[in-house]
Amino acid sequence: MPHLRSFKFSWTSFWSRDDEERNVPAAGFHNPNDYGGSMLAIAPNTGGLGEPLNVIVSGHSDEAVLVDQEIGRGFRSYMVAVGFASECLGQHSGNPQTANLGDGDGMQNETAVLRYHYGDPVLGTCKESIQGGNHFRYWAQEGAERNSGAYFLATSEEKSINFGHDIVFNGYNVGRDWLVGNATAQSSVIPTLNLTNGTTYAGSISYNNYTYYTEAIYLSGILQNSSNGVNHAFSVGTDSMSPVDGLVAVLTVKITATPSSSDT
């Protein structure tokens, strides 16, 4: 998966939530497992099977990054720099997945699906919808009881539409690592099978004259290393290899450069 360079489009001012509204623990998020939630997002029409929430954008990220919009310097703007954009022509098919982040709001539908844009944030996701590639669904942990502001992503690499968008072998772990590799500007593919608890990566990427510095750390003990309850478990994994390796990539994102007044 290629690592992407800066893209420039017009933007307008943005609104951000008051930081005092959030309660961000040291980890940067509240563990859903501790409050009746789950680190599996439930896929519809599967009898309750789920997909791993394998990437978390920490609530310790810059407040502007935690605003769900593409204009300015919001979450979707950051993700365009990482390589993901809104679905093809704004169209979505299929029923939403749901997740309980343990924030007091119970089961919630996915906020949206972002797809790999193949270097074209405007039309590239149409290619992903047909050809397949990396994509993710996401939820914000901003419930009335535990509002960390963190984003939880269910990331995976999927097959083409001809194969019903099934997940490729080891696609949950690989999808996570390709996203992390792009977010931290790695020059080579992250070695999925060599990752352990505490592995870190860091680097900077840019979009719209904003530069985002991302620190990523892989953590165990949050997500199961198991096939139990996992959707596509038998095609994504094998008898000797779990479809979910039990690692979650936690990203802390800081904005280190902004447009000059002449760019606005």
C-alpha cells in the first residue's frame, strides 16, 4: 500500500468541542470492556459476530483532530492525509455495524465508513469500492458517562466487489498496520507478524498545508487474541492462526504545522 503525500483543497473554518467536556484517562480512552462494552463491532445479519476495533485515535490527540469533519484540520482531514476519504460519491450500501464503547450510550451505529482513496480523495474511494482495499468504520467515545473523545476504528483489508467484499486472509491485522504505516510515514510495510505489546512507530504526514505528527503504540490486553465471536473468522484466520492477534494500535496525533495566512 503506497504511502501518500500532501493534497491541497479549499477549506473553511471549523468548530471544536470544549475540551472541558471530555474526561480523558491516562490511556487516552476508556476501555469498553470495563464498562459493559466490547472491542468487537457487531456486523448485521451475522448472528452477533463482530469485527475488531483495532485502531484507537487517542483522546490526548489535539482537540482539532477529534472534530469529525474533513474541512480545516478535523479527523477526516487527517484521514485524507493517511489515505482515506468518504465513500464513493457519498453513497453507502448495506446496514451499519454497531458498537458499544462503554461510554454510557449503549449500542451505536457506525459514524461512517472511510475507504482508501488510492491517491485521489475525490473519486479514489470508488476504485476501492470496486477493486477492494483498506477501509474502516469508526465510532467516537463521547457518551454522557465517559467522554474521552477518542475514535475507535474497525479496520480491515477487503477483497473486490466480485468476492462480496470479504476480508482477505489476515485482513484485520494487515488493514490496521497499513493504516498505521501511512499515518507514521513508514518507508516500508509494517511487519505484522513481528509486532508485540509496546511496539512503536512515529512520523509526520501533511494535507491542506497542515502537518500531523502521529505516535503509534501497539497494546495488548484490550482486544482478544481469538476467533471467538469474530466475523469471517475461518477465512481471515486458520486453525493455527487467530484472525485477531490481540493488538490495538493507539494513535496520538498532534498538529505541528498550519497554513500561513496566505493559504487561507
